[in-house]
Amino acid sequence: MSLERIIMAFAGFMVLLSMALTTWINHNFIWLTVFVGANLLQSAFTGFCPAAILFKKLGAKPAAELAMTDKP
């Protein structure tokens, strides 16, 4: 799985998790949803994503790099 897809899956998971926590635990977990949304918005404009840095350190590779390794 490419880095870009991992980040999208992680962001989606965090939004769903924060909404579940907001519903069943405490209404203040809504701020986690706000944080995830704000981080997605700023990363769209700046290209800086803390999650991408973490996943790169864990070994995830961008789609372009994966495409180069798949060619014979």
C-alpha cells in the first residue's frame, strides 16, 4: 500500500474513531475531529503532514516509488 493511501486510510480511521468517542464517551472528543480536519486542510496547501513523516519512518513508500519497483 502506498504512503498516500495509508495516510487517507489513517485520516478516515481517525475521523470515525473520534466521532465514536464523541458519541459514546465525551462530547469534547469532537476536537479530535476538528484537529484531523484542520491537519488535512493545512497539508493540502503546505505539503507538510506529520503522519506522512511517521509512516515514512515506518517504511511506507510513495506511490511513485512503488511504481518504479514494479517495473521489470
